[in-house]
Amino acid sequence: MNFRSCSGEPNRLLKSYHSGVSEDLAFILNHVIHTNKYQEIFIAGYSLGGNVLLKYLGEKGSEVPPSVKKAMAISVPCDLSGACEVLSHGFRRWVYTRRFLGFLKEKVRAKAHMLEDYPHPVNMRLLEDFDDAYTAPIHGFTSAQDYYRRCSSKEFVAEIRVPTLLLNAQDDPFFSPGCFPVEAAKNSPFLHLETPRYGGHVGFYQRGLYYHEERALTFTQNNGTSR
């Protein structure tokens, strides 16, 4: 699915996308189900999309449509506040954060030309600055930290009731320790956490299929979580 404003053109509404827009996923999933074309559905989410997926599964719990059999989330910043803190220092700030902010500023400028009530551009050096100025006020949060607290998937994974594989590499440059919900996975028969030593952020390179693609296939095809 394309998140709002991520299809190559800005959406025409004030609201855009963020790490917790699980209602959009629910809308699209219900539409797919009502087409009656699929008896079984497997959902995969990457990075921000993985956070949305885990949040949706936890929010819905046992009310997830029964046709959804399994889910896989790859390279998920489960702790949004912690991930932003990691990205605000050193090499990560000057390489990743500057690049992210560049993309976000382009979206802001395009939206500001379309909507009179859109917030005016402000000076932003960190991702939290952007979320304080745009994400939070536009989407009903009191601050960036309020947004992070209410949308971090680590707060929802304990309630997941669909077999779900979370694949987060230990060397992911975006992650804080809170992005690895070890205890929640230990206490859940539904959440399976894999933390390979290497893989970076949605990297997992190997010859042939990438590792995360291979694991997605084996996870959907097996009754359990075996490789």
C-alpha cells in the first residue's frame, strides 16, 4: 500500500502519513477482504510500515479478520523515541537524518502550496523537530514525544493474536535497545522475534533471494516458525 503522499504526488488533505496510521491499513485490508478474491492473507511490513502493521495487529488483537493467517515485520523501529534519539547523533545524524529531513521538507513545500492552513515551514535539524512542527499538531498529538509514545509498536505487540515474525538486525543503524521487544516475544505464543547479527536496515543481502524474502516464504509456508 502507498501511504498518503507516498505515491509520487501529495495527497489533497491536511493529514498525511505517520508511523501509527493503522486505520488506513485496516481500511485497505477490509477492502481487499470484501473483494472475495483471497481465502488467506499474509501481510508484510517494512520499517515504518512494519510499525504500522504491528500496531494494527496489537490494537485489533483477536478481532483481526480470520482470513489474515500470518504477518511479518522487517526492520521495525518499535521504539520511535529511542530510534529518533539514535538518529540525532554523530554519523547517523549527518547521513541518515539529513537525508530523511530533505525528503520530508520537499513534502512540506508541496503541501504548503496546496493548502492555506498548512503549517509554515520551520527550521528543522532533527526528526523530532519535524514531528513537533508537523506530525504531532496535524494528527492530534500534543508533541513529538506524545506521538512516539502513542504510536510505538512496542506498546502493542503483547496483544498480537496472529502468528507474527519480527526480523530486526542487531546492526541496524536506526535502532535503540527498545526496538527489540525481547520480553514481549518471550511471553507471547504469537510474536516471534529474530535478531540476526547482520542485515542493517532492510538489507539482509545474500545470493539469490534476500534473507528476509526467504524467511517470509518459509514462515508463510510452514505451520510453525522453522526456517
